[in-house]
Amino acid sequence: LQAHLCRCTGWLTILEAWRLGADEGELPTGEGRDRTAADRRATLEGRTPQRTGPAIARGRGGFADDEAPRDALVAVLGPDGSPRVAETLTEARRLAANPPGRRTTRRWDPPLEVPPGDWFRTLRTSWVEPAYLETDASWCVPGGEPASPLANGGAFGAKRTSEVTALARRLADEHGRPVRVLWSREDVVRRGPKRPPIAAGIDGSGRGVMRVVRTPGVAEAVAVVAPELVVEEVEVAGPPTSAHIRGAGWVEAAVLLAACGDAPDVVVSPDGGRAEAVVAADGTIGVRVDAGRPLDPVVLRSYAIGAAHMAWSWVTSESLAVDPDGEIHDLTIRSFGIVRAADMPPVEVEIVDSDRDPVNGSDAVFAAVAAAAWRHHGHPPVWPVAP
């Protein structure tokens, strides 16, 4: 399962639970926890309605395809992007005749160049894959409302404009029967939106220029945290991009601003979440997060660990091979460069017991840990920092 674990809440808590179960002694029961508060915290962090509890851990999260009618037709995409519809998934896949996903050993430089200038820090980021676990799926009955592909997970904002719902509705109406629409991992990689790469230079006072792959809303996101960064949007051949993906634009701006100062790296998100992060000499990632009233420290800690994992992985090892014509050559989970559970540094989380209204905290953690990881590696000008 190294390549197929949900990273919304990180992998360290899964390892902790495994070790806890292997130890002799009494296990915690979770009695006394306020599930309503836990669900609220999960919803704040995931930015979509979510539920918590043992049933979710057992796979009963309400994912769209789990609840589709048994007599529904099945639609998958063919090589040309058009749907192939059949009575069963096996038959639909046979009709589609898609080649299996692949990875490449080739690598291309980040798509944008740093603007000219006398800069204190420069940064170029690469294409990366959101890599949410549950691939896009929906179903619909004729004349009905399609099931949400989000279900019990936010997908880091990457499913907000998913095409599967509209396709499920259209096919159900055309066939006069319920239809399930299922994207493969290859479909998600080819068709799903990505975080827009950037290339930026900043002086010691926070002024600078950020070039970013043209994406509606990203300039406004940057301006919220770094009003003195000039944003230049650039047309680039490549996959679709979205400003809905976790902190796109403002996180990169916050990281650049943090790099102008000293450790610990401190970030305040547009939501009001506040996080500090530092990487110790032994590699341990220390996080302090103020997300207003914690509501449920277990859930908040888990999301903070997940954000730390995503940030560390983004800075140190993740990239997606996209050629100059915009074609993606990495189509498998293992090809995205995501840091494995076994390779993730320890993460220590301190939660501030605040009396403020609760807000999302994990996005601030994501930004702060990215800044701390970059500092830990000496602020090299290109991500990922590892070859």
C-alpha cells in the first residue's frame, strides 16, 4: 500500500495506529469524543462536508461509486476521451482498450524562467499531481442529480470542476438508465487540474515578480498575502490548472516572504489559520498550529501531519514529467515522486488552545512546512530540491 494511501491526513497516524494495535495493553476507545465537533473540524480542513468515525476507517465513507445502483451501466473514457458504455466495468474497459499507465525516466525543467532582477531569493516550481486517492467517479439516474465525486474527501480542491458529474447526467438521460462514470488514474492525470507552476524573484523587503502559468484567480490569491508581488501570467502548453488546488498562488507567495526572514517560518493563511514550522537538525518537522478552537485535536493533528507530508514531499521530491508540447509522461502513482511513508521524517504537532472561531489550519501548516523544508535545504532555486 505504499503508493495507495490517502495523504489528506498523512501516513504517520496510520503507522501510529498500527504500532498501537501491535502493543499489548488497553486500546483507546474514542469514547467521550464529540463526533459533531470532529466532523466540523474535518469539514473545515477538507473544505467539503466530511464525517469521521470507525465506519469511515472501514471504508464506509459514502464514496460515489460505492452507492451506485447495481443495475447501472458503466462508462469509462477511451483513448480519444469519449465514453465507452457497457453493462459491466470489465466490458467497458474492453471497449475502451486503453493502454496501461506508464512512467518515464525523462525529466524536463520547470516550465517558467525567473523574471530578470536583482533578487534575494528565486524559486521555480515544477508540475505536480494532486494525487488524491479516490479517482473521480459519479453516477446519475435519468433526470436526476449526479452523485458528487467529493463524497467524504476534498481532493485538495482538484475535484471542484470535475467533468464526471455532467457526463453521468448526460449519459443517464441518453440511455434512459442509471450510469456510473469512472475515471482511471491515467484519466485523472491527463484531464485533472494541476497546481500552476511559478517562477519568481523577491528582494529582501518582500517586493518582486512572480510568473505563473495562466490560471483564473491565482493573481488575486497572491495579492491577498503578498500585495507587493507583481504577478505575470504566462501561457504554457500543459495540463489544465486551477486556483482551487490547495493554496495555489498564495502558498508560494507566503513561502517566498518567509524566506526573507529568519526561522521559525511563520505563515498566516487568508482564512486566519496560523502555523509555525521548523526542521530540526535530526530532520524532525516541528509544527505549531493555531486554527481557532481546535474542536477535535485528534482530527486537527492528523490534518496537520498530512499537510506537513504534502509540503515536505512537494519541496523535496515531487514532479510530473511534462514535455514542451504539454504531454504528460508520468501516469502512475509511483511516478509522481511522493515521499513514501517509510521515508517521511517524524512530525511533532503542537496545537494552540485558542478561543477564536475555528478556521482551517492545515493550509497554513502546508505553507509553513514548505517554507521550513526549503530553508532546511538551503533555499535552492528549483523545486523539487532532490534530483
